[in-house]
Amino acid sequence: MRETFLPFCPPNLGEEEIDEVVATLREGWISTGPRTKAFERQFGEYVNAPGGTCLMLNSCTAGLHLSLVALGVGPGDEVVVPTMTFVASANVVEHVGARPVLVDVLPDTLCIDPAAVARAITERTRAIMPVHYAGHPAELHALDALAQKHNIPIVEDAAHAVPAWYRDPTNREVMIGCRNNLAAFSFYATKNLTTAEGGALTGPAELIAKARTLSLHGMSRDAWRRFDRGGSWRYDVEAPGFKYNMTDIQAAIGKQQLLKLKRFHARRREVVQAYNEAFGRHPALEIPVERENCRSSWHLYVLRIRPNAVEINRDQFIERLTALNIGTSVHFIPVHMMSFYTRKYGYRPEDLPVAADAATRNISLPLHPGLTDEDIHDVTSAVLEIANSG
């Protein structure tokens, strides 16, 4: 057993991030300013965003919320959302006064099921919100067909999907964030690229421009453009917006993280390969998939315990891993099983059975570029020890 506890997913920060933050503090502009603008350009270029257009924000949740507001979604409308997601995806629909219509997910990827989406669409549907679960791209080509048929926009919850891509029906590589949909990314502390807290929004230029104004109180000019040399104190308020802007301190971290992302991603794939080799043939363990036409960001490694394969349940499995000094998490408790949504809409666990089943069997194992080969050995040994004895 390990002598020290292995955290589930600490941030991977180095002297480069520290130096960039210190430089920001010394230069004296710490809110939204030149570093945020530079990070927007760099990230937009990285994901090949439409026209390079990108908006940096204080969270992915802000990006999802602004997307719905920019699209005019409001009371009486419906948005189709997978139940296997962090609750923010559904909460933002509530925030605009619309109804999140929760649907089930595919058994292999746990991404939104296009067939379930098709059944959920009504005359009130105003958007479809696929989630790229654990970093695996959702079936966007199938969702595109539904969106075009019903003239419904897609808002991608890409919180996990940096970097991720898939091959479209023409065999073209399509990176998440480059499509002409609004796509919201997360740079939370556990993400593949972190700014501590933060997020980004990509999409059509006219919608990003609208979201940009809404992200800072609906003001026509941000503080940097007002207070920098040559700026004007004059501004207008074009809409009752929000306070969703990213700071230059956050962007300073993100700029350095983006430079390391290729290396980070390569190490994540090495960890995944080691886990798959250790667990792939074990009769009690179901490893996550990466479809042949997709490239996952591998934000999460979600192992599933096969039904009746061990005598202990998932929660007990996690307790034993903790006792062996291995940190874990669970992604996710489905939204339709949360008390607010059960009370308001009457959902039962069995209404969305694929997600409900996965919720009892999922274990997210440590997956980050800071894992050493010894750490990987400790994780695989602990999981196999419990699987073999449980």
C-alpha cells in the first residue's frame, strides 16, 4: 500500500505559470486586459474556432448561460440536456426560465443518445446541449441532422473536451470548438488546462460579440478599453448583462498551460493505455471506450464495476481504494436523480436507465499528467487487489 495519499486530480503547475502571474502583478493590470485578450487569440487559434473568435470567461457555466441568453432562450422554451453531466448544464436552462428536458445517454461513451434527443424534441425545443462526457466527443453528426431538420441550434458543453476531435462523415478531422456552434469550455482546477477558475466560449462571430457584451454588465466598452492610454470613460449599457469576465491573473496561468497542453495530453494517453492494459481483461471491470473515429481528451478515466462481478458495491470499492491511499471521484450523479429535478419534474431513476445504472457503477480514477509510473502501478495494483478479493 502507498505510504501517502494519491490525490484524484491536482493541478499541474510549474514555475512558468508562477512567473507569468508575478509578471502580471508587477505590471499592475490584473483584471480583464492584455493577457486575457492574448489568451483569447491563442486558444481560438488552438481549437480553430470560427474566425479565431473566442471569449474568455470566469467559468464554463457562464459560457453555457451566455449561449442561451444570446440565442434568446427563455420562459416556455425547452432545451434537451443529457442527464449524465455536471448539474451546471441543466441549471443554466433553469436560470433563463426554460425547462431542461433530460434524456438518457449511450451505453458505451455515456454521451447523449441522439435517438433519445429525437424523441424529446417538441415545438418548444429551442436548443440541444450535448456534453462531451469525460472528453469523448458526442455524436455530433447525428445531432446536426436533428438540429437542421428542426431548425434548432446546438450548444456544446465542452467542459471536458480540451483537446478532442472526431472524424465527420467525409473523414475530415473536426476539433471540438471549431464548429459553427456555440461551445463552452472549462478551465477549472481539475481540467486538462486550468486557470484555477475560468472558461471560454467559441462560436459564430455575431453570437460571440453578443455574449461578450453580456459578459460584462452589457457595457459597450470594458475597463481596459476605457482606462488604458487613449481610452474614453464613456460607455453605454446595451443590455442588463452579467459579471462573467476572466482576469489577467487567470489568463496568465492559462497562457502557459496552453503551451504545455500537447505534452499534458500525451501523458494522459500513456496513463490511459496503462490502465486499459491492466483492467481490460478483468471480468469485473469495464474500461471506458474511445471510438475509432474519435480522439478523446481523456479528461476522465471512468472505470465501471460490472454488475454482480464482485461482492461489494461501488461505494465500498471506493472506500477500499481510499483505505489504500488512492483518491477517486464519481462522474456523475445524474441530474434526473437530484432532489430539485425530481421534485420539480417528477423524474424517477428508472426513467433514464442507462445513466441510472452507470451512476451505481462508475469510479473515476486518478488521471493527470503529473502521475508517475509508480503512481500508475499503485492505482492498478489497488484496483486489481480489490477486484480480485471483493
